[in-house]
Amino acid sequence: MIKVGLRLLTLLVAGLVAGSGCIYGTSEPWLGDAPQPALESTATTPEGGASGVPRNGAVVFQFDDRVHPDSVGVDTLALTSGQNSVDAARQVDLLACTVSLAPQSLLTADLSYQAEASGLYGFGRGPLAEPVLVGFTTGSTTVDATPPAVVTTEEIVREVLVPRCASCHDDHYPPGGLSLTSEDAVNATLLDQDSAQRPGSPRVSRGSHARSYLMWKVLGLPGIAGEPMPAGGDWAGGRQCGTPDPDLARLARWIDGL
């Protein structure tokens, strides 16, 4: 009985030590109680009043901070022509601090359109103070979109997760039960799993890096539990908007391609 008790105590202490640098509990509210500065628009593509816009081109809104994906929907980001709504896909890019509207079919040539962003808010940033309107006229051309390079799970594990994360998130006492040592471990503990720090938030949301708690942690966004990951480390290109860091970009492309 004494040996069993000592064994359990040893396992408990080892688990606490292994996790102490990697996971922290918190009761911090997502946006906090204090008034938040409003999210601000910094640029749009195309610019307002542009003509000859490609019929399949996306409208991109650039902001001074990262947009929270929960604020993006048909009521806050819309593309219209006159009184008619245009079916468009909405995408949040946390690395570039942009949201985009991509028409799902070719726009009509030589026709006026308007894109509007309103009510969007950021991670720790309040809603836009006023709507952002972009009026433009299409031309007759289209653009060829080059799909982003595919990033495999094997590649992301070998070249990003193992060298940056596995020293803490190992197979012995992985913080939060999250092991990042191999492809099998990632499939078992990272994909299709809720965050242990924020139940209800997926660790990886397939097809959307913006909704993945993993990206929130590595970017150090307001509202995460504990410190940014990796603990005590950083990314070569930094975490700021427009970061050129190739590993962060590959991580986002991997999630978006799942």
C-alpha cells in the first residue's frame, strides 16, 4: 500500500512539474470588462471607387488588429449590387489581419457593386465605430487564383510541432493531454479535440485556422489561458499583423487545408 501510494504521489508531482511551464488556468473573460478600443479599418482591396475590377476578385478588408471570427457573418460582411445580395464566402486571415469576401460565381461585367463591413470586432477590440463601405465597378476580365501550397500533417509535425513544441508536449506527461511528438499523437490529441484550457473551443477547427485555439495560442491573442506558445519562445518573424514567419504561415495553411 505504501509503495502504491508513493507511486501515485510521484506521478502526480511529475505531471505538475511537466505541465508547469506549458499550461495555466485562468478566469479571464474573453473581451474583459473594461471598454475596448474600436477595431479600425486601414485599407481595402479594391479601393473605393475602383473600376475594371476582375469579375472573380475577392474584396479584402485590412484592419489594425485581428478580427474575431465570431463577428463575421452575413449581417456584418456583405456584398451587394443595388438591392441584390451576392453569394460570397467569408474568410478571416489572422496572420494578415484581414477579412475577405470571395464571390461564389462570376460577377456581372461592367456593373456597380458595394461591399460593407460593420460590427466586426477583434480579440480584445471593440466593434468598428462605423461601417466600412467599398463601392467598385467590374470590368470584363478574370484573374487566375494560384492555390496555396499543400502542407501535410507529416510535414507540419516534423518541421514545426516537434522542434518547437514536443519538448514540453511529449508522450509522458503532456500538458492538457496534448502530445505533439508524432503524426499519430497529433491525430489522437490535437485534431477533433476541444481545448482543455477553453472547453468548447476546438484545438484545431478543420478548414479554419482563425477558429483554432492552437493558432490563438501561438499568436498570443487576448483571452487565451496562460502564456503564448511555445513557452518562453517566439517566432522568427514575430506575431504581429503581416508576420512573414514561414512556420506560422505553414501552420495556418495546414489547418485551412484539413
